[in-house]
Amino acid sequence: MEHSHILLAHGNGGRFMRELIREVFAQGLGDVGPDTQLDAAPVRLPFAGELLTTTDGFTVQPLEFPGGNIGSLAVHGTVNDLAVAGADPVSLTLNAFIEEGTEVALLRRLVAAMAAAAREAGVRIVAGDTKILRRGEGGGVYLATAGIGVRPAGVKLSMDLIQAGDAILVSGPVGDHGTAVMLAREAFGLRGDLRSDAASVWPLTRVLRAMPGVRFMRDPTRGGIATVAHELAQASGLQVRLWASQLPVREPVRAVCDIVGYDPYYLACEGRVVVVVAAAQAQAVLAQLSAAGAPEAAIVGVFETGPKQAIVETHLGGERLLLELEDDPLPRIC
Amino acid sequence: MEHSHILLAHGNGGRFMRELIREVFAQGLGDVGPDTQLDAAPVRLPFAGELLTTTDGFTVQPLEFPGGNIGSLAVHGTVNDLAVAGADPVSLTLNAFIEEGTEVALLRRLVAAMAAAAREAGVRIVAGDTKILRRGEGGGVYLATAGIGVRPAGVKLSMDLIQAGDAILVSGPVGDHGTAVMLAREAFGLRGDLRSDAASVWPLTRVLRAMPGVRFMRDPTRGGIATVAHELAQASGLQVRLWASQLPVREPVRAVCDIVGYDPYYLACEGRVVVVVAAAQAQAVLAQLSAAGAPEAAIVGVFETGPKQAIVETHLGGERLLLELEDDPLPRIC
């Protein structure tokens, strides 16, 4: 790259754009990157199965935070949406909206993190596009990824399968991502060394999807586990009961929530999966999660007949309703 | 929707976001829209063939212009990338980055245009995501689409197939989109009633891809036909000669270029296709283009042995080099 900062001319389809795409994106992605000569890229599915697709946008601020950056997040986020649907992630496409004036060195770090995340999940970024935004018309970098995956025949996961008595598991402590980003912003004057949990859940879901009794999986991102619980209650027509005593929450997350009045149930995770399992298989799935790299996984709740709502049974034995989120406590969290 | 304008809270994963997605996006897209309950959506390919994927980002300003808006552009753009690669477009995914304060009525118009464009191209928008940007951190609306298509076995299109003597065709007048957007901005105090050419090229490419002698197709978007000519020269190692007398350019486009000193060769099209054809089949392809709805198509150039560069033979018989674009005359054109 001839320039150290992005110019508007890096968006015009000409030489500077070609340099940006080749030297920052294609070279930075290396063996997991695209053939930049193609209008559309061929994708080979590793086996015959059901083709799945999904997409996600990323606007996290700051762009870099302990445990990741917007680049790793953009890969993990879309990989995870395929993974919780029971698919093998196969390929991604990438859109980058880059503000004029952005440092090229920052872009290189984001692309390096994307490459590492893609290698970890076994996907290639087969196509991409860049657009440059005028100074003041973008928040540094926005990314959008879309993914293709293939689901083996016989994998059936659906909210429609959920029954009263089913257990709810979570693969690890909740709220690390939301809290780490908040701390990286030094919001409320708070600092700390908590790391985002941003990671691929594919090593977990590939094991879980084939286990008997597993009904449904979802990653609790924006809106946290409360939002997943609410969605599950609405879709199943059942009451979701979560036990506060069972929910894994790291001490720094709890401390920050206590100080600023946030509820960890609503904080975003980026590397956790919520699993709905038939009661009889819940312990087996928990053991398997632990063996597959999620030792802090826990059974955190249950579906029961009752009003279609999500409630938390508190440490003191009381109950409180998990209302659907309205106001936004933490914009640009993912 | 309870609100007439977008709030930050429409991005938080809670009730307002659900309303935005359901009432504006899912309802606006209707039969070509997604099942919003899924983390990843199944895609059924209409026939066995090669799976292709591509993606494109959209930042056009103004968001609405004569002949289209950013919504129709976002569908046509990705459909066209699949189409020129010889594929049947099958499904799209959509990312919307929406600035706080955006009018919901505007969003509804953009979504209606997406739905119409998707119907026209026979694709469904099977998955999507929305993110809300803080006021002043976005230019109204940015969109990103990714697409999946399937290419019939036997369709072979590649820049590697190009030979000296091959003809270059364009399916219609160039520069309408770039000029229409410029006029919509009232840049340089100019006004006019030219319409963007934004449209699906799929009705043309589906016919062309099966014709003997067709080597390669590409849509001349950012950077215009000059940029495509430059890419073709670099990839083929041949000289691209374009004849100024043969290039279809509408009178208002020519007039604007004369006034402001732009070169129509560099102006973006959003509904044209450049086709490389063996010389012997060029007339047959031209006739077929005309029959398929492109009566203004023309043979505009030829590949010849010589330095790998693109030149224009002027009306007076001189030659000028089409240099690769460096400065950006028209940011946010697509």
C-alpha cells in the first residue's frame, strides 16, 4: 500500500482500490482468502447435505478490545450462526465499510484476526467487497459477513421440538463480551482486564448436534441470554425458568453489573451457546460439553407449562420476570 | 412500528428491533422475505450444478434517485455478479446499517424496492441482519447483500479463454447510473431527468451463457467500462481497443461529461453487461442481445496483440490510453 491512511480514492474501482484489496485483504487473508479476479466464487460442499446460509453485521466500538476485534468477531459471529443451526461452516463472504482516514495498520490487524478466526473454524473467505465512507459518515470500520454451511442429513434442530421438562444449558459464563467491550470503552470510568469470550462455538456444536435429546441451539449475542429465553418462551408457548444460582457469571462481570446497574442476563456473549435438551439427556450433554472444551457449562433452567414468559428464580427463592429489552444499554456491542 | 424514526434501541436485540425486522423488513419483503426465526436459512438449489457465492456493499448517496434506490441497487448488484458468472441467482442475504434518526417511511420504500427487484430476478432474501448506527456515524443507510447461485454444468466463462481477435460487446448505453446519481445530488448545480440503468442483467446473461463463442461477462459498475477494459487487458495480456464511434452513450450523459470534464468510459453502470465473444459469433450474440431486451447493445471493441493496455480509438482516428482510475470523481456512487 502506497498510503498509511485510507483515502476516498480507495473506493473508486481503480488502482488504489485494487491495492487495498490485494495488499491488505487478499494478502492478509492468505490461504483462507479469495481469488479477487472473480465476480462470484465457486464453493465446494464437503458432503451432500442441506445447504444453509446466514448473515451478520458488525459495528462494535472500540474496534479492538481484549479478546478480539471487529474482524475476529465478524468471522465468529457468522460461523456461530451456521454452527448453532447444526451446519458445518464452509465459506464466508465479507463486506468492509471503511471510513476515510482509517489507519491501514489497523485494517491489517483486523484482517489478520479474521484470517486466524477463519482458520480456526475451517472456513474460507471466498468473496468480498470494500466501500469507503467519507470522513464523518462511518464509525471507523463496519463489517458484514455472510456464510454458507452444510447440515448433515438427519440433524434436526428446531424450536418446534421443545417440550415441557426440557433443560436449558449454557456452555460457559455469560456477559464476558458485553462487559469487556464496556471496559475497553472506559465507560463509567471503569477499567478491568476481562476478555471477550468471542470464539467459534463450532467445536461444541459439531459434537452436540449429533447427540440424542438435543432439540435446539442458539448463541446468546445481542440482548444476552434473557433475549434467547424470551424467544424460546414465545416460540414454544412454555414458561422458561432460569435459576440465578446456576447461571455462570464471572466475578468481574457481576461486579460491573452491580456498580452500573446492568443485568448480566442481558449482556452479549460472542462465544457461548444455549442448548435445549430433553431432561433425560441433560447430564450426558453437560458431560459432553465439558469434554469438548466447555468445563464451565451448566444446566441453567427448564421449560415448564405456564404463561409463555421467561422468569428468573432468584438466590432468595423469589421470581422475577425477564422482560423483553426495550432501551439499549450498550449500543455498538457487536 | 411504534416509531416514525429509528432509535438506537432499534438495534438492541429486544422488542423494538423485533418490530423493525418484522414490520419493516419481513412484511415489506413478503413472499420473497426470510423466516426471521432461524439462525441460518435453508437454500434449495433448483438443479445440480456448481455453487457460486458473491457479495457487494452499497453506500450510494442520495439513497433514492431516478430509476432506483439503494434497496433495488443492493438486489440488482449482487444478482448481477452471480448472473455475469453464468449462474442462476437463487437466494440473497441482506445486512442493513441504519443511522439513528432515519425515517421509517424511507426504509419502507427501500424494502419495497428490494422486494420488487428480488421478484424480478426470481430470488428470495432468506436471511438478514440490522444494525443501528449512532446519529453522525452513518450516512443514512448502508446495505450489504450476499448471494448464492448455481451454474449449470458445462457453462465455462473465464478471462483465461480470451484470445486476440475476440470482440467486446456492451448491452446498452454506458454511464446512465453515474450520471443520474450525480444529477440527483444536484452536483455542480446540474439537474436533469436521466434515469439510472439499475436493473437485473440476468435476463440477458441466461441467454448469453449458453451461446457458442461467449468467453466472459462482467458488469461495468464502479470505474465503468474503462476499468473493465483495463482488467481484461491485464488478465489476457492483450491490448483492448475500444472504438469511441461505437460506444453507446446517451445524449444527457455526454452533455454532463462535456460540462464537468468527466469521461463516460469511467462512469458506473448498474444494469449493463460487457461480453467478450469470439469474432465469428459476435454478430449472432449481438442479435441475441437485441432479441433478449437490449436493442441498444453494440460491438464496441476488440482484443489485439500488443501491449496489455486499454486504448480508445477516437472519432478523429487518434488513440488515447484509458489509464487506471486513481482519483475518485464520484464517491458513494453505488
